[in-house]
Amino acid sequence: MTEHLPSDERFPFIPATESTAELVVRKSRFLAFLAPCRSKEEAQSYLNVLKQTYWDAGHHCYAYRLGPDGMDYRMSDDGEPSGTAGKPLLFCLQRARLTNCILVVVRYFGGVKLGVGPLARAYADAAQVVIDQAELLQLVPMTHVDMYCSYDDMSMLIEGLQQYGCTYEVSYGDAVTFHVVMPAHEEQTITSFVVDLTNGRAGFSKVST
């Protein structure tokens, strides 16, 4: 399936699991956390856990993006000068094309004031470190299609579906039914290929995306 995954910018990425990183800038410690989440409630719950765990930190700044286009988002400076934390974190998520995730940077003040510019860079650097080391998965919309063919065409259809890296389950009756999962952006290509492959003998119906 890998060879058919898109390499353009139509599809965002999500973190596979939680990742953590630490950055020290002029004695201030920046603890960065990147975690998957699928709703505002999950994002808030994750943030609450970090606030309880690192209760003695001065700031718990964050940004999250949700949805296939990442347009459902929120950010917070959590007491840092306006624009020095939340915006840099959100920008890092946007630049990495990340969605359905929350990025939190917990800061322990080290006694040396950084100034607005260096502070914003420190938050951005901490965010980038944790993003760079995270395992990312591409969020590709999938389509479920039922395909029907005769027993004579079964092996041919299997070969075609495997060529495109589709996953499927088979059920048997008067005809053979393939319950196929394929990348939504390849649906037209794959269904047309199957029809041509079987000289129009195979049929299909879309179930869902």
C-alpha cells in the first residue's frame, strides 16, 4: 500500500503515540509533549493530566488542531507574554501538517528572563524537537466498496486488489463478494481497473468513506 500513499500536501499527519522532549534555554526547562487526540474533551483531559503531574511548573502552554483539515484549533500562552507560546506552538503544528493532536510545552523558569523574541523561539524550538522525534502517520481517507464477481474471475480480482494494496474480506454465495477498503483518492482508478480487468464482468457498490 505504501507506493500508493499520496506524497503531496492533500493529507495531514497524526502522531502515532505520545512523544516527549526536553530543551534547556538559559536555565529554563521546556518540557514538550505531543499526543494524539480526537476531540476537544480528549485534548483538555490530556492537558489536565500534565497540569496535575507538573503542578509546580510556571506555565503549561499548548496548541491543538482537530479535524481532517486541522481548522478546529485552540492555543494558550498560559500567562506568558501574548504571542510568545501558543502561536509558535500552533505554527509548528501547521508547518508539520499535524492534526488530531495536542502539543503542550511545560516551562520551569530558570531565573533568567529571556525576552519576547528569544522566549518565542524557545517554545518553537521545544515544539520542533518533539515533533521531529515523533512517529507520524498520514491521515488518508479510506473508502469501503463491495465488489462482486464470478468464481472464475476471483483469482484475477484478488491479483488486481493486491496490486493496489487494498485490504479486503471475502464472502461466498451465488457470486463472490469482496468487502474492500481502499484509499478514497484512488477509488475511481481502482474500480475502473477492476472493471477493465474482468472485461466488465465485475460490479461494485460504494458502502461508505
